[in-house]
Amino acid sequence: MIETLPELASVVLQDTTGGSPAISADAAAAIAVGLGALATGYAQRGIGAAAVGAVAEDGDNFGAALLFVAIPETLIIIALVTIFVA
């Protein structure tokens, strides 16, 4: 799999033909943020369920649970900020 990465990059970026990239910078940014959002949702699914269970057993765990649920959310916030800055 690793051996095919340079060839795949060559096809996607169209390095050998001297043409423009296969997708624009805006499309690449949209794909990156979309995949980041999917990963954030996937992470929050497990973390949120565990956090609710921990708070249900002991209310003193609320602060830690809130922190653990917020950590994946910062990833997508940083991705969105990166799009507007870049």
C-alpha cells in the first residue's frame, strides 16, 4: 500500500502532465473539513456515551465529562478557522 502512494499522489496532483491539480484548493479544504467533522462525530459518539454513564453514576464526574466531550469538538473548530485564515 505504501509503495503506491507516490503514484497516487502523481495522479491526483497531475505532476507528470504539468497540468493543474485534479481538485481545486477550495474543494480540498472542503473535503478536509468534512472528513474532520465525520471523525469528530465518530469520536464524540463513544466519548459522549461514556460521559453520560459516568455522570449518571457519580455527579462529581460532570467537569471531566464535559472536558472529554469538548476535546474532539476543538478539532473541527480549528479546521474551520484554518479554512478562513488560509
